[in-house]
Amino acid sequence: MFVQQEARHLPPATTTDPRWQVIAAAIEEIRPHLRRDGGDCVLLGVEGREVRVRLTGACMFCKLSAATLEGIQARIVERLGEFVRLVPGH
């Protein structure tokens, strides 16, 4: 089952899945840097070791979006303590 929720509509504190909370918190740590450049990242869902996110704003068409996703994935893996694969969603 793929858990699909919009992080901007559902704060991590109201989600009961502890993994979701850690992943959402890791993304929240990075968001100020993305927003400073006119972009953002939205957590769409988590299924097993797959984390779906959507880059928005200036991040959508940035040449460095792949590097941004790698950085977000690294932060999530660091905080979660397990490997996950970040998948861009629409």
C-alpha cells in the first residue's frame, strides 16, 4: 500500500508512521534552503524503501535538481538510519 499524503496539508506530527515523521522532519530541515532560491520540496508518500517527493517552484526546472534530490536523499538516509530511494513524483 502506498501512503500518499501532501506534507503541506498534513503536518508530520499528525501522521502516526514514525518513519514518515523522520522523513518529513529531514525534508523540513532542507526546505529553508530551497525556499531561499525560490523552490520547495513536498513529501508525497512513502512505500517501503521508496520515498516520493515533488520539487516545486524554481527547483522544478533547475539544472541542479538531480543534485538537490541526492542531497535530500542523503539527509533522509542519515536521519532515518536506513537506505531509502528518493523518487521524483508529479
